[in-house]
Amino acid sequence: MTAMDDGAAPALLMTKPTWLISQVSAHAHAVMAGRLGSVQARGYHFRVLAALAEFGPASQASLGRRADMDRSDVTAAIGELAAAGLVRRATDAGDRRRNVVSITDSGLVRLRELDGILAAVQDEVLAPLSADERSVLTGLLTRVLERRRAERKSDPRPEAEPTGQLS
């Protein structure tokens, strides 16, 4: 019998991609939260700003679907972003019960800043991988995620609220 390293994971766990993904995800989330927190931001801010920049003005419900966020998290993030002047809320002329959210010029500047911070997080978390390996990893994870989204769309049963790590 060999001496045990208290920090070593069981070999059986190390063969499970889902376990490995969860471990890397927890580390990535901690690094990301720390970096974003240092500039008074959260991952939800990046998600909302990115969706608005790419897809244009949207209702809060649409933003939640696009950014894979719970309604209450969308509401909180939009409130924080609006208070900082990064997004603008306006009543939808076609449905006065609904708000339409749009990104401001300051919001676009903030999005670029946060994108740079997240690029540094990618570099730190994925440092052991080459650029080609990162590209392959991104492609594989995208395939897994796209399948999950397709299955979710085709299954009429309600699903638990999204819990993406970029929060």
C-alpha cells in the first residue's frame, strides 16, 4: 500500500468527464467571480450586455431565455445595469405591461471591458492547453450544450431554472 496524498482525487473519479467538468467549472467560476468582483461586476452583467449587444433591444423575458438566466436574476441584473447607466428600460409601446431593455453607449464600453477581463480568465484557467486544444475543447463543449438545448426545446415538461456558472 502506498502513502495517500490527501489532495489526490480517486482514480475512478478522474475517469468521469462530468466530474472533471464540474471541478474545472468551480475553479473557473471562482476565478471569474473574483476578477469581475474587482470591478464591481457579475457574470450576469456580462451575459445581459452581450445578449443586448448581439441581438438588440429585448424584453426581460427574452433576455432571460437568450442569456439562460432565471427571471429574478434578469430583473436584478437589469436593475443594477440601469442604475449604472449601462442599459435603458422603456415601456413597450405594443404591450405596456412589458419593458424593453436596450444597451447604452456606456454599456458597450463596459461590455468590452468585461470581455477583456473574461479573456484573461480564459487564459488563466486554460493555461495548460494550446490554442488548438482550447479550440477543440470549445467545439466539444458547444456540441454538448447544443444537444442539451435541443432536448430542452423538444421536451414539453418544465425544467428546473437555469443555473449557468457565469453569474
